[in-house]
Amino acid sequence: MDIKNEVLYRIYILLFGIVVPVSIALSYRTVQISILDGERWRAQGRDNYLEYRQVEADRGNIVAADGSLLATSIPYFDLFFDPHAPREEDYQKYMDTLAQCLATYVLEDYTVGGARELLQSLRKAADRHVILKRKASYAEKKFIEDFPLFRLGRFRGGFIAEKRSERKRPFGLLAQRTIGYVRDNAKPVGLEGQFDTLLGGMPGQQLMIRVDPKEDLWMPVDDLTVIEPETGSDVVTNLDIDIQDIAEQALKRAMNAHDAEWGTAVVMEVETGAIRAMANLGRTDEGWWETYNYAVGAGIEPGSTFKAASVMALLEDGFVDLDDSIRIYNGRAQFYDDMMEDASPYSARLDTIRMREAFVISSNVGIATMVQDHYGEKTPENGDEGAVRFIKRLKQFNLNLPTGVEIDGEANPYIKEAYSDKDHWSGTTLPWMSIGYEMKITPLQLLAFYNAIANDGEMMKPYLVSEIRRFGETTRRFRPTVIDRRIASRETVARMQELLISVVEDERGTAHKLRSGRYSFAGKTGTAQINYRRGSRGTRVGGYQASFVGYFPVEKPKYSCIVVVNRPRRGGFYGGDVAGPVFREIADNIYTAKVELHTPVNLAPKPVLAGNTLPAFSIGDKKDMSTVFNYLEIPFYGEPETPVAVARVQSDSLILEQRTMPEDRVPNVVGLGLRDALYTLENRGLAVEIEGFGKVARQSLLPGTRIQGQSIRLYLQ
């Protein structure tokens, strides 16, 4: 029992003498650290918090087809100073010279003495991340980091340069929406957004310490990175700087002239589908701006430009021919409860015209009547399919599919399914769809269709990007893509091309006033009503949309182009008056700028020389004139017997005739140069007076007058 009690006593002593006091002390210390002094320790932990942070990679460039920079990242540096990094002896040694450099080149509001006092106060303060200069250029950064003390490096001199980058566009607002942007808290837009992963590269990682929790400022612990950042790739576009500028300027002038709501213009290469220009302008409080990519994202009722698809369907099914007679009912026709009218002044005077004329004057009634007659009912002629067959043709032309262009936000085409209750198909749907209503399609999708017509039926995918490059080497190439080898038969496409040419060349064509004498182009005008409401009292219209789509030059199409101007408020609203001139201006300037569109002079047939271009009534020495004409390869005829000859024109031929210069009578010197005329007259004893410049046009003494030492006045011009 004594031994047992002794053991218990020892246990009690150990428990209450050591374990309990230690437990109480530990509990108190825990409470003190976590509660009483918790904020102080948490603050210290925040101040000295280490973390592996991302290091921003250099973003790749977006360039035009010729290599011109469309978007690039310009590096700049935020410069800081850690006054606690240098050793005391170094700090004191370089303080005076550093103060002088900072006051002279960086801290403009400080004197040298003030800068020195600032350095002293910073050494005593706790701040380890003092801002010196924000957004310094690379040259400024290199200059400042060579200051006394700073040149010792980040950890001995305390100089910190934090690299940033800012996205710049050397051409300003050119193709702004197409190039796009990537911003925090905003949906990526355009090529910047579509190729963000490739352009952005791979960020690196570096161990950093937080030096200011309030501003979330971090400073690298050393100069080494755990993972080096990987520079982004470059995106090479098909955009042509010259054509893009031409399209934007032409569109902007039209928007101003017509006070429109928005407009778009796209230029595409016929053979490849490469987009050479994409311009979009919308009205804002600050003026015209590329706020939205209407070419890609705006699904619109195209209006009369869609008539080409309707006519192609009729031609492809063999229902009509270009010279078939059709009724247009003097430009007014009733379809169920709705009245359709023509805008053409020719329609009111005509009841029946040829099909080609209906297209040329853009007769709504003519096109709608043909489509309704052949597809409106299920008949043996259309295989008992009716409107189903018409919709099948539209799908054959790929008008129901998006283009797949490399920009997010492309609107899907909306083509109603025949007789579908879901699509609200009615008796008036087919005739109105045939002239571009009760459906939606984007300008780019419509352009792809017309581009296929220009390309002899081969539909190309519109595309904006040609290559991805890394450090100048091509890592990926985007080649032209064929969507459909033939959207219609050769005969149908050829007749459609003929109709589009007639719209411009025919005197009654809706684009006839736009034709050019320098080159030929083909296309179709369109005028669509917007925000309309059809009712028993007629159609209420909330505005108009003008468009023109076509291609040039006709002989060997190089470019196709579409122009859409929404809600013009002044200066007309028809496609031929508003959008057509924009197309013409774009085509004119491209034709002037691009040498490849011109036939080389030495390959063109030699023109027949017109009489007004030949050197008529030139007079001179017979041998000299023969030498000059032979050198210029100008054919001439005649062998005058006199030393002096005169060139005369008969039709398109140049004939040399003799001119007699008698010694005793006043000669005829009209046509001679002044030197030859003076030589001839003064050698015969005549005093010569001169008036004017050039060749002799008139002389005061008649030829053949006997010479008696008179004075003669020559009139030159």
C-alpha cells in the first residue's frame, strides 16, 4: 500500500506540477496569438507572403497580308525603388549622386536637396515598393537603371522594373471590329478573341513576395523564373491595307451623305474567298464607330439582291428562259390579301415583258409571279413538291448555311421550311420570299453566293486568316476552301452572269448610271423595307435598307464586293442611289491601285491611230521628218520632191506632201517652228516681227507676194 500511494503521489505531482501548468500556458499562448495578437501576426504574414505568380508573356502580332502591323503589343515599364534592399554603406555612398539624377530626370517636382531628403525618409519608412515612374519606355528604363546605386541591380541597388504591355493599332481605327479585342470582364471580339490562345502565348511563373497587401503589389524574390513565359504566335490576315482603307473611306462618305444608321462593306477575292476588306460603321454619340460587325453578325432581309437566287432556281429547274414573256400587271399584283408593287418607273407602262427585263428593272411583281406560278402549288411540273422544291434549290446554293468565317458571332441564316407552321408559312410567304423578305441572311453570306456566281459556280469559304507564324516561321497555313464545286449548272451560272451584267449595261438597268468606261462590272441593286407592317390599309414602312452586291472586272473577275447601308435618311434610299455609288467608288479606287487588274500595254492589241492623234500640218525638213516617224513607228506615205515637207492626215493615214519655198516671193511658213521660219524669211530679205509662242499659225503677208524688203509679222500659237 505504501508503494502504491507513493506512485500515486508522484503522478499527482507530475500532473499538477508540470502538465497542468504547461497546458494552461499553451492555452494562454494560443489565445494570445490567435485572438489578442492575431491581427498583428496576420498582417505580418500578409506582408511576407510568398507565392508563385504568373509572368505575362509577350502577345503575338496581327498583321495584314503585306506584313503591315494591324495590332501589336508595345512594352512599357513601371519603375519602383526598394529603399531597404541596398546595404547601408552603399546607400550612403550613392545617395547624393542618385538624388541629383532623380531630381534632374525623374522627380521633376523635387530639387536635388529635396530628393536627398526623400531618400533619407524612404530608408526609415517601411515601404519597399516606392513608385518612380509609370509607363516608362524601354529607352527610359535602360537610362534610369544605370543611375548610381540602381546599377548595382535589383537586390543590391533596389531598382525594380515591372514589365507591362499595351495593345496598339498602328493604323488607328482601320478594321477595328474585325481585329477586335480581349478585355477583362468583356466578351472577346474579332480576331483577337478568336485566336486569343495562340496570340497570348503561355505565361511563366516566378516566386514573388507580397510587399503591399492593400494594393496587392508583388516583388520577385530573385531574377530566376521557375517557368519562362512563351511568346504568343503572330496571326497573318488576308486584309489588304489599301483596300481596307478604300472601303472604309467610301463607306464613311456615304454614311455622312445619307445620314444612315449603320453600314457595312466587304471586299473578297473571287478565286480564293480571301477577305481583303471588311468595314463596319455604326452611329454613336461620338460619331461613326465600328461598334458591331454587321457584315458577320447582322441577319437582315436582303430585299432585291436575293432575286438572283430566285431566278437561278427557276433557271436551274428549267421553268423559264431569259427571253420568256412574263406578266407584271403594270407593276401591281395581288397575292392573297396583300398587294405587291414595283418601284421601277418602267413597270407602270408595261403589262408583259421578257424575263431578263424583269430582272434588269428589278420588278418585284415579275419575279414573284414567276416563282408563285411554278412553285406555288404542287403540280406534276414541279414533281408535286411545290414550295419544297424552291427551298431545296436555295439550300443547293448553300444559302441556309453560315460561312464559318473565323470570327465569333456569325448569325445563322433563316430560310423558312416550306409549309411549316413553326415558321408561320402562309400563302404570301413564297412570293415575298422570292424578293428577299420573310427570311434573313448576313451580308457576308449573300456575298459568298454572288462570289460563287462570279467564280463560275464554285463557292469558296470566306476566310480572314492565311497563316500562323512563330518567330517568322509558318506553323500553320490556312488555304482556300471549296464549299461547293458547283452550286448550279454551267448554263444556269452563265445566264445569271449575263443578267448581272445587264443590270449595269442595259439602259433600263437599276445600276446603269453607275457603269464605268475604264472597266466593266456586274451586280444587283437592292432596296428593302425595314420595320414594316403589312395590313388591310397597306404597308407601313419604318425605313429602308439600300444594298449593292457584285464583282469586277467582268472579263476575269478578281474581286467581289457587297455594300449595305441601313436606314438612309436623306439623299435617296434606293440601292442604286445609296449603296451602288459606294461599290463604284471602291471598285474605281481598287482598279486604280492594283496594277494586276490592268492589261500590260505591250500585250494589248495596238490601237488604230485616229486622225486627231496624228501630227497633222507639221512642217520641216523632209529627211528629219522621215527619221522621226520611222523611229516612232508611225507609218506614212508620200515622197515629196522638195527639201521641205508638210504632214497631212487623210482618214487614219499620214501623208507627206511637198511644200515649195520660192526665192523671190513670200513663202508659206504656217506650221513651221520659229527657228525654221526665221531662217527661211530672213534669208529672203524680210524683216520678221513675232507675236505669241509655239509654231506659226498665221502670217501677215500672203504667200506668193513679191518680196520687196517688207516687214512680216508671224503669229505663233
